[in-house]
Amino acid sequence: MIKYHPDNAFLQSFATGDLPASLAAAASIHCEMCHTCNQTVQAHTKQAASAGFDAANSLADTNETDFAFSMDAMIEAITKDEEQDMAPESQSKTIQVQGQQFELPRALVNMPLGKWSSLGRLSRSRLGMGDGDIRASLLLMEAGGGVPEHTHKGFELTLIIEGHFKDEFDDYGPGDFLMLDSNHTHNPQTDTGCLCYTVSNDAQHFTKGLNRLVNPLGYFIY
């Protein structure tokens, strides 16, 4: 059961196309796994389409009945296309990391994956999103692994694709969507292993232990 979801403003921005590619991919992945948020995005899309056509309608100087009919037909066609876009497809892609096999969400099937790098029980592959300082990655935490206690210089979005991890606050599973910033400090750990899609705009900052030694790990994850 998914416990953590994007907020309504995030989903609305996704529906209207106002998110950077890396964040839009996160919303798409979550909606693929969460029927409730999928329905919310569809509703926002219909509202945005209706608002746009209402504005166009106010400028129209054609026959009002014919124009209204054509606008309704266009709205129906666009929202139908949106529903088809959100529906499951047969297209799939599996990857192998550290001897494990994972199926990628639809939103990532055609995304270029970088070479996997490993450090301890962590493995990371960059995704070519072209978002400048905002970086998207796949992050694998192997069974028994984790990330030392840290906070965030910018924001960090974590979406669980497969597996589970826990921190001081809760246990998280597939579909859970976490958006953290400098107000959050946590120590993620996994007993069984976990593949996540992550997005961040700055490195993590470790808050305990030999900070000068482990803080380079923050740039590895970022």
C-alpha cells in the first residue's frame, strides 16, 4: 500500500506541463503505480483543457453552437489521449544491477542510463534528463545497506520502484514518494534491498561520524 504521495500542487504542475523533465518523470512513475494520483492528474488535465478552450471561446466570432460543439469534441479527444498515455503499455525494459534484475517503469524505458557506479552497498546510474543542476538517478541500496545520517543542501526526491527501506520516521515501499529538504535529517536503511528513482539539486550533507570522510558520498549520490 502506497502511503506517501506527491501533493496536489505537484500533480497539477505535472498535468499542465510545468515540471522539469526529471520531476515530471517522478510524477509519471508514481501515477503508474498509484490509481488515485493518476485520477487526480487526469482531472487536472481536463480542467486545464477546459480553461484553455473557455478562453478561446470568449474570442470566437463564429457560430456559438458550432464552436461549442467543436470545443467539446477537442476536449474529449485530448483527455482521451491523456487517459491512453496513462494506461499500462506492453513496452517494458529490464536491467541487471549487482546480480539483480529489475523492470523499469514505463516513464524510464526510453531514458538513457549512464554507467553504473558502486560504493559499498550503494550503486548509482545517472539518467540523461538534461535538467542542468537537477540530477536524476537510479539508486540501488543492497540488502543490509543504507545511507549514513544526512540532511540536504537542496531538495531530494525519492520514489521507491522496488523493495523497501526505513528511517527514523517510517517504513517505505513501492510507489512511496518522498520530497525532503534541509528541514529533514534521516538515516535510510534497508534489510531486503531497494531500487529508487531519485532527483536532487545539490549534494547530501552528512551530520554524524567522520563528516570529512563520508561527505564525498553525498556527491556520489547526487
